[in-house]
Amino acid sequence: MNAVAERSKEEIQIKTATLTEWLDVVEMARQEKWNPGFGDEYLFFNIDNKGFFISYLQGQPIASMAVVNFNENYASIGYYIVKPEFRGKGIGLALWKFAIKHAGERIIALDAVPEQEKNYSKWGFKTHYHTLRIQGRASSNSINKVNTPNINIVDQSSIQSVIEFDTSIIGYPRDRLLTSWFFGNNRKGFIFSENQNIKGLIGLRQSNDGYRIGPFYAKDKEHIKALFLTAIREIPEDALVTLDVPEYAQTTINLLDSFGFQTLFHTCKMYRGTPRIDYEQGNNAQASLELG
């Protein structure tokens, strides 16, 4: 889509953002207590650097929205923020109408706060399940319980297999995101393998308030526990740990509960169109609440 600026009666300009300009939105997300992962924005821009939009008033950013096209069939919406003092004035809706065109006819996913569920439904979005924001503290009590002979760190030799495993869980390829997701300062990934086949995956990275875990995939109860404990072992003692867990991942919810983690709130996983995989069995925590 052409990044031609639009102006409203209030002289609000909507434009496609550069990565440098998007750093203002990351700060807005911090102010909203979203706890963004450090460096996530750079990796999101690897997917679709034309899918990030900001509304400006007198040169200052007042609203944002990302519409990221993962491929020709699938897009994800996130970072939909309007600064509090500008809400209820139609600014967010104007940005939405402008930005959503970028997705074209693709299937679109988003995580909505419950208060906005009805508004998104007017645009053809349907809730498929809830995502739980769950937090707790890393504890050394878990370290001595780890026995992980089948777990190895994600490296360049395994990343292609990791991308294929991720696709098998969520139904569409995310190679432009995951190629760098597990690498860099305070970012790691681990895989659980049997007979050279990946059976589980977990990623962790530092965030504004501590650490975030995701993606986190496994179907077997023992694999889930082993991967979780491996990740916790990498996180500093008493650091805040955040996961965004599908409500149907009951084994993971029970495990987190046993470690004293608590659910803070939920969002509504909504789609416009029919996703290839509806309830992603084996998905224990998504990579990012911002963009899936």
C-alpha cells in the first residue's frame, strides 16, 4: 500500500513508520504496561517493514497500529494504541480504516481486550478462544529438578527444523520472524528432540519488566515441564516471567499454577477469515501477544 499521508480536520497525519519512528510506539507500549520484549520491534520489521502505521498531531505520535503480512494468505494486527488523552475522538478508528487496507484479503488475527471485542466483530472478526496473560517469579527451587538429556539449545544448525516445527503448530510459516528470534542478547531457544525429531520448543527473551517466554510448544506433559524448567533455569532468580497462554493449554496452566504463577487478564484471539489451524494443539504460549 502506498504510504501517502492522510490528514483529518484536526491536522492528524497518518503515515507508514520507519523502524526509528516505531521506537516511539515501543515506548507507548511500555507506558501501557505491555511489557514488550527487548528488540522485538527489529524482528517484527523483518517480516513486513511496510506494515507499521503512526498517527501524528503536530509532529507528535498519538496513535499506532501494526498490520503485518506474514505471507500472501495471513496477516496479524497488533500495537493498536491511542494515547489516553486522545481516545474517544475517532482517531483510532481513522487509523484502523487506513492501516487495515494493508492486509488486503488475507486472513487476519489479533488479540483483543474484551472491552473491544464487539467493535472488532463489526469488522468481521470472530473470537476463537481466550489468551491468558500469566506471570510469576523465576525460582531456584526448580533448578535442581531439571533432567534434560533430550533438550538442546536452538542454533543455526537447527533453526530450519525449528521453523518447520513452528509451522506445523500454528499453520503458516514464520521464517522471517524466527530466523533471528532465538539469537542475540538475553534471547535463547531450546528444543526437545526424540529420534532426531523435534517434539517441543521454548523461547525466552528479556523484556521491560523481566522475561517473556514464547513460543512454547509441546504436547507431552513431561516435555512441557522439562522445557519450562530449562527456560526458568536461564532466568535470573526472582525475575518476573510472563507467558501468554491459550486457555485450552490446561497442562501448562496447571504447571504454572504449581509454581505460583497467576493470571492477570485475558485477551480474545480473534480472526477475520478462517485460520488453517483453529485450536493450535501443543501451543502452550504464543511468541508475542503483540503480533502472534
